[in-house]
Amino acid sequence: MSIFVDENTKVVVQGISPTSQGLYHGLRNRAYGTHVVAGTNPNRGGEEIEGIPVFATVAEAVEATGANASFISVPPKFAAAAIVEAAAAGVPFVVCITEGIPAIDEALAYNRLVREYPGTRLLGPNCPGIISPGKCNIGITSGDIAMPGGPVGIVSRSGTLTYQALHELSQQGVGQTTCVGIGGDPVPGTSFIDCLSAFEADQDTKAIMMIGEIGGSAEEEAAEFIASSVTKPVVSYVAGVTAPPGRKMGHAGAIISGSKGTAQAKMDALAGAGVTVALNPTEAGEAMVDVVRKLG
Amino acid sequence: MDLFEYQGKQYFARFGIPISKGGVADTVEEAVAQAEASGYPVVVKAQVKVGGRGKAGGVKLADTVDEVRLHAGNILGLDIKGHVVKRLWVEHASDIAKEYYASFTLDRSAKKHLGMLSAEGGVEIEEVAVTNPDAIAIIHVDPVDGLTLEAARGWVERANLDEVARDQAAELLVKLYTCYTEGDCDLAEINPLILTPGGRVHALDAKVTLDDNAAFRHPEWEEFEGSDVEDERETRAKERGLNYIGLDGSVGIIANGAGLAMSTLDVVNQCGGSAANFLDIGGGANADVMAAALEVINSDPAVRSILVNIFGGITRVDEVAKGVLEALERVEISSPIVLRLDGTNAVAGREILADHLSDRLVAEPTMLDAARRAVALAGGKS
């Protein structure tokens, strides 16, 4: 089992053209084994690019191919509209990796989905995407660092640390059910809690690795949820212990204001919820290997 | 991007938010001219992006031209917490009956816009927030609905603003919301928002942070650029398009991705060292970017070793390896470099580097090993 995607996921790549990022990543995802069934481009409806049929709109693509997921990597100024278009077309799972969407647009798109298209789950924006090893890869994660078979589910706010986490586990022979990068933006479509809840319900996931970072209060909220609703063991790492307060560290999300949102506060909250808190990604990998061995 | 007070006020004015009559001055003579145009008495205010300027002597009241000359002369060049005053804002001084507080920002937990309004504004607002949180009336605005005048009226009433101020305040708050959304602000704050004895409500200060991600649709923001960065290293990095933050340590850091870069700082710290900077080169770790990154770090005299930590996702490690070698041909680097390269095409990348390794260019297999080595090369614990 896996969460959000599986071997039946059929992906439409929004904004496809011979030179687009969407095509580049879409082909990589297809090479991994993902069913990439369609692309969209308002000016290229009816064409075919690298064997991918192109439609003018997402609605037409869904109608013709039964796509049940979309992949968005269009530039920031078009991304919010692309998200809403996919939701309006009834796509239940939308992955947006675009970095640099204005916060105002992001907040508006998120709230429109909540109110007008509650059947759609958005992952991202500004995330590496999702991979269920051996089944489906939507986004920019390098498939060869992931290992099929479980039993670990990974959820992470940071892109490269997601890879690091996958790598640490795969190196030690520990596989993953699904690895979800929720992204570091101010208004992520999918939260830690959404993923924790899905992993808790997924029979094949036996343990959960959660990678957080400074800023906001998502880790603290996740800690509360873990304490009340997660029975599976959780190992966590929070990046940014040494980050100076009040400075943006690359992600719109990674900013500390006052004493709120510090790595220490987050680690304390997680430890208080019974989570094994590691001080660096390697230590987190080792702690998870221990957990998995004890599961037998 | 944080704006200076005068920029924030001018930004407010574009959205119809009332501000005091005034203007900017870079010299004493310009200050005099602005004072004459605004009408005495005036306030002469230092333009620095740091709090507590009043207590530091950066805000003075002037009744006459001689007083303007005296204060402007004293404040220009004044050092306020490391920020040297280069510009003044001179405005007509307002009589104040009441000081309120108003702001909009994004509430990440609620995923809606958060408005805060208080009848107890002024310099102590942060204390009010702690000691008497009920004195701050909050409103969550769903971006789909926006802030209606009706909602603003209810909010103003809840905040217990003086009766005479309520209509004007509600209208002003709708304008502030428009400024915040259409103006793409991360923060739009007025403290104090004042009520004059004559019953007029207007903004006496402006704290505005713009969302850099929205710059593409605000060509008018160009005028704000270049006035922000105080750290020379950061200026150089910004010119090269790098995401760099200067710190105080001796290990220079280059990593791809903000999370990995932050994590690299943490690991260096755990190994007993301290980072000289945060530098995220993002996805495009080609030779140009790598050369620029090494140049910027090399220009920092505190740096004793450089740690390059790359985990290839889209970024291919063989490209990174080529980039490092090309960069080294172009730039003379004074500190030893420790490389940790992993991920997509890592094996090919390590092969490319194999013949070039020396005591000046070291490769380590893991992030932790690389951090230990870099800390040791920087002279051990700092």
C-alpha cells in the first residue's frame, strides 16, 4: 500500500511543450514507471509530444484519459490558476512543485480549493513531489535513491532533506511505502497532519519519518496530532537549530519570529509527543533503522 | 523586502491610506525645504530598518527652521544599532488624542489572512500582546471573500476604538487590506494609527514587508531595491543572484536546497565548528553558480575552510563536480575545500574529481564526515 498515489495513478502534466520543465520532469517520471497519460497546453491541443497526447485543457484531458492526478511545474505567475483549473476539472490529487508563487495567490488558491473543490488534495507548492517506490513518482525526486517495499513512510518540508532521508534509509536496506514532500511554502496544500493521518491508516506503513524545519508552527501542530492520534513509531529531525532568528533561509517558510518556530521549540514539542528526535539526518536514519529492526 | 518608513508611507498613500504631509531629505537643506513645505511644527525622523530609533535620538520635534537644521544635522550620520542614518523623513507633526494599532499578515496555521487591531497602540504594543491579549481584536479574512466594509465595521467595534474614529478606521482598514493583498505585502502594519483631537484618523508610521515572490508583477518595486542590504558579503552575493546570509563563523557553506543548507549549518555546529554563512545554490549548480558561490565565500576573510554539500535530485552530481573544477580554474580559493557529493550521478561525479583531490580539495563520503573534516581544517572548535 501507499498513500495518495499508487500503481493506478494516471498523471496529466499541465503546461507541456517541447521545452517546458513539465515535459522534462514528466518524462523522468514516466521513465520511472509512472503512468503519464496526458499533457495540457492551450495552444497545442491535439498534438502529441514524446508520445504524450496534449489537450487544450485539464478538463478535456481528464475526459479523454481518465487522469486522476496532475503535475504542475509552470512558472509562478501561472501556477495558482493551474491549480484551480485542475481542481475545477475534478482532479483529486494535484502536485505543484513550482517555487516562488506569491503568498497572496497561494492563500487564495488554497481557500478556493477548500470551499469550491473539497474533493481535491493539493500537494505543495514548492515541494519535490511524491514517490511511492516502485509504483509512482510525481515530481523531481530521483527514483533511484528510493527503495520499494516499505515499511517506512516519509513526510518532509524540505526538498533536499527529503532526498537525504530516502538515501539514509535505502543505504541501510530500509524501504519506503511513500515519501511525501509537503514543501516549505507558507500555505501548503497538504500538511504534516494529513500525511501522518494517512500513514497511520496505511497498513503497510509501520513507522514514520518526519523531517521539519524552522518557522511557522506546523511541527508543533503535528506533535499534538501524534500524541493524540498516531500509534506508529515516529522518528523526526528538524533543520535549522543554528539558524539566526528573523532571517529568511531560502524558503518563504523558514523564518523565525521571536522565540516562536525555533528548531528547539519544535524538537521539544515532538519529543514531548513521544517522537524519537535526532540531531542530524544521519542520526535520524540510524534511529529509524533501529526502530524497523525492533519491529522485526 | 522590508521597506523604510518613508517607502511604506508612500506605498500606503498609493492605496488611499491617509498619512501626514511630508517628504524625504538626504541633507540638512533638503530637510529644511521639506519642513517649509509640510508646515511647522515638524517631526524629523531617521530612516533606518531597526526598532528603537526614538530612544536612540533618531526622532525629534522641530518648531523652527533652526531646530530642523540642528536635529537634521545631528540625526544624519547617527549610528543606530549599527545602522547609519543616510536619509530623513520630515513630516508635519500631528497632535495625538489616541494611538491605535492595525496590521495584516498571513496566519499560516489558519491559512487565512490575519488582521490585528487594538485601541492600545503605540510603542508598547508587544507588551500589550503579552499582558492583555484581549485588547487586540483579531479577524481572519478568507481570501475568497476579502474584507468587506461591513466586516471592518464590526471589527472596529470589537476593538473598542473611539466612537468618533470608527467610520474612518473601518474605511482605512479596508484600504490597508487592499494594500496588503493587491500590494503583495507579507506584512502591512500601522503603529501608531492615530486619532487627532480634531477627529481625524491617519497613519503615523508604516511597517511594510513586500513579498519578493510577487516582484514580477510590481515593476514599481524597482525603486525600493538596493537600499536594503547592510552586509557587504550579502550585497556581493545578491549581485550574483545567490541566496546568501552572512554569519559569524569560520566554515564557509555551500549547499543545494534551503533545508540541506540549514542542516549543514547544524551539523557543522554539532561537530564543534561554526558556519560563516548560509548559502543555498538551489537546483542549478553549474560552473557559473559554483564559481560565483566560491568567489563570494572566498571574499570573506573569516573563512578558514569551505564545505560543499550537494545532494543531487534534479541537480546532477557529475555536473556539480565539473562546476567545482571549472570554478577552481577561474577563481583562486584561499581556503581548503571539503566536498560531499551524493545523489543523482554521484559515482560519475566522484570519478571526475578523483584525479584532482589534494590537501586543498578533499572529498568525504557522508555529510557528517565532511562536516568534521571542514571543522578540523578551520582550526577545530571555535
